[in-house]
Amino acid sequence: MTAVGKDFLCVQSLDGTVSFFEQESFAFTRFLPNFLLPGPICYIPRTDSFITVSSSWQVESYKYQVLAVAPGCGLQGRFAEGRSWKKDNGEPVLDVTIAPIINGSPVILVLGERSVYCLKDNGTLKFMKKLEYNPVCFYPNASVSEDQLLYLVGTQTGQIMVYSGVTLKWAAKLQYSPIALRVGQF
């Protein structure tokens, strides 16, 4: 996350503790509830919020300013008051990312073990796509309208699927299983 002329860094540790650094200086630490292992985490600049996934398979949003001004919490008083919203996912989450939408609010894409969820930045469900294969990675592509969100999903069987919302638009077979996907202009 970056403010005017400053860089911020968020580090999530094994027990769900998030530590924030401003430039090279330590800022603060908060203990988030229901964490056994660290999971995916991303930042939404529009709402100044962090999205992460708890061990109970819930996608949760925490406002940075609420975390920053809250009194320090020890391990006994885990910090749940800073949570803006939470959404039950019902399955382990592999990745969470923000998908930019031109002429609209960004959306949150959540890759589960058997599905892709698209959430608005307030936590409401926009759409969900059940998958009939095991995904390993995904990547959102900027869309031209709020109706058309393009994203790529890589599978364990070496396929790349390109979706527009819940509709499969294109697929390709690789000789290997992808571990990460990006879009480039050549």
C-alpha cells in the first residue's frame, strides 16, 4: 500500500498477527481472530481495507484506519472489532485478489479449491462459479464494463481457462501445470 510519498508494508505471521511498517519504521501490530496459518491477503485502496482469509474459511475485511487507532491487543484479546465484514466461503481459499473494473468499483476475486467467488468491496456476492476441476492459480484481467469481468484459471491438469463472469470463453491445454498466470502485451 502506498500513500503520497510513503510506502507501507503489511506482514502476516503464522498466528494471524498482522504487523504494519511505514517506510522503514515499525508502526503497529494487531492479532486477528481465528487464524492458525497465514492465508492470502490483499489491499483495497478505495476502501483502505485489507482482505484476508481466516482458518474457518471466512473471507474477512479489516479497515486499516480502525486497526491503526485501536488500542494494542495482546494474544488474549484478539482484535475482531476492526473487521468491516466477513463472508463464509465454505472451502479452503487458495488466493484472493482485487480485479480492477473500468468505470466501476473494484471487485474481490476469491479462488477456492472448487470455485471462484466474486465479491463487491462491501462483501456482498456478485457471482460464484463452481469448478469441475482442481484450480492451482488465477489472474483477473481488467474488464471494459461492470458486466464483463475477465479472469484466467490454471488447473492441475495443465489447462488455462478464460472466463467472462461465469461463462467459459476460451481454453488452452499446456504440457505442464501452471503455477502462476499473468497477462502481457507483446
